[in-house]
Amino acid sequence: LRIWISPKLKLLSTEQLKHLNDTDSRTNFRADLLEYLKSYGRDLTQSTSSPLFEWINCLHSYDFRPIKVVLIASVSGRHVGESLNKFGHTRLGEVLRTCNSQIPSSWPVIGQFSSIGSLGLKPTDWFTTEWSSSLAGRGARGLRMIYPCVEDVRNSLEGYFAGGCLPYTKKTAEKQPWLCQFFYRWHAFEHSRCAPHIKSYTRISPDGQQIGWFLLTSANLSKAAWGAYEKSKTQLMIRSYELGVLFLPTNYKESAHSFEVLKNNAKYSQSPTDGLLPFPIPYELPPLKYQSNDEPWILDKPHSLPDIFGHIWEPS
């Protein structure tokens, strides 16, 4: 399990409340969070009986300056004009273009998720073009998607039962067999047998020692979560609400261009080398590519080979 918890924020004084804009983070975290919450609609955000109304008012009362992450949200709907780059993959791309221009093209993109949507009949329909362009600018030498294979699930602590939280369906998988060439195994140190439900994305150096940035999010690998262009890229269609936090090295140290990957899932107390910033990654790097006999876990596909409890998988 990986979660992000902000520093403890202080209540604003009466004088500080008069200058609210001066108490947001350098990353505009409060403004972005308020915009996300208000996107749920007038009935939920302006009715005094709504819990969201109370939360929105509460957020105005705190000092957000200690926060260093960038909020990356997805909001259901069609986004055009000034809103085109406010949400989804275009939002992430906009932030990365501004803050991470020095990442070499040789650093591959790593994606890690628990569900997969319909991505198109060809990788160039969305995955290796529109989506990867936002995450890697002019391109990355490799897209490596970490998703549990059947053996990962069968040998997990919960056996096949763990696969119930990995809802990739046969109908969707059969439309995109090309995706298998991008799959990598789930290996996570002492947690390798725990079926993952977190979602994260990053770019790593070829030797797996550094990362350029890290996104911890609720967004799985899908157009619904990240959005897809419409009308000659003048409109972005998003179908779900998602929320994530982006870690950028420069927000922690202005001269830093990368994080140092903590070895063997070490704690933050490990001393950084060469002035790099240490960062914990929830899986082992570099990831291991699927072998020819590995197949991705598909929720509604039966399996007759027993799991660690002697059970077979017969989806209803």
C-alpha cells in the first residue's frame, strides 16, 4: 500500500485570510483541489447541507505552503479551450513540459495499475501516441506496463481470489492483443505475493537507479480515466473522476533533476548519494518482462491449475 499524506497544515490567522492567494503552495495545490471539488456540480458544492460544501469552506482556512506535490486530476466531461490542459493526460503533459524538460528520451515510461480499459485496435490509436506523448514529450525509449500475470495471481497470498480486484475482461483483452508486448511482471520485494491495487506512473533511467518524476494516482490504464482527444485534438473527453499527486525533484531541491531509487525498499533514513533525493518505489526496478508463456490476468477467464489453496478459477 502506498498513500500520500500532506504535512500537517496550520490554520490561517485572521490577517492571513485577507491574503488567501499568498498561502497556497508553489504548486497551486489548494486552487487545483478546489477546482476539482467544485467540478462535482452546483448541487453538491453550493448546498449548505452537502459535505462537499463544508470541505470547500474548510480548505480556505489552512496554509497550504508546505505542500510540494502537484495535483493531477481527471474530471468527467468534454474539455475545450482553456480547459483542454486542466485535467487528464493533457494536464500531466503540461506540467511535465514545464518542469521536466531535461529527462533523456532513453528513459522509459513505467506504468503500474490494476485495471485496463479499451485502448484501441492498434497501439498507435492512443497508447503509443496521444497518451505516451503526454508522459514522455517527444517520446520515450520503451513503455513498460506492470500488470500481474496469471502466475502472479495464482501464487499470491489470496490465490485466485485476489484476481477479483483486477477487472481486466476477456472482451477488452481480445480487442488489443498487441498490449501483451508491453507487459512486465509485478515484483515488489517482500510484498510480491500481495496483489497490487495501487496505480502509479514514472520514468526511470536505463539502469533503474533514478526516476525523473513519480505519479501516485487513482487512474488505471484507460481512456476513461486519462481522457482521449476528439475533434482534431481540440477537445478532451474524460469519463471518470480521478485524483493523483505528482512528485517532481525540483519541488524538493531546485538543482535536482531526478530522484534516487531507494534500494531494496529501504526507508527514507537511507543517506542519499551524489546529492540525489531518495525516493521509495513500490516495485522492483528494472521490471521483468513477460516471458512467452506468461499471460495477463483476465478476470472472466477460467483456470484449471490450482492456486496455493488448491482452488481453481471458474468465473460465474
